[in-house]
Amino acid sequence: MLGQNVQADHVHMVCSIPPKISVSDFMGLLKGKLAMRIFQSFHRIEQPCQ
């Protein structure tokens, strides 16, 4: 991550990713890792049904 700006309801980030990884794959990985950390940190948040 090269830069970030966090707002109350969203985040802006500037990232450098290798050319062999697509932007959509990178975002999927990022969102998945972030969701896991949020659920681990805030146990009272219910995970959505799959």
C-alpha cells in the first residue's frame, strides 16, 4: 500500500500490485482478508449466511 485515506463510511487506497495479479483478484483477496479480521476483532458482528 502506497497511501490511504480513511473516512467514516469508506476507504481510499493507493496500492502497487504485480502485473500478473488482476485488479479484481487483488480486491477479492483484500476484501476477504479484511472481512476475516473484522469478524475476529468484533465477535458480536454476525457473519452473513452463505
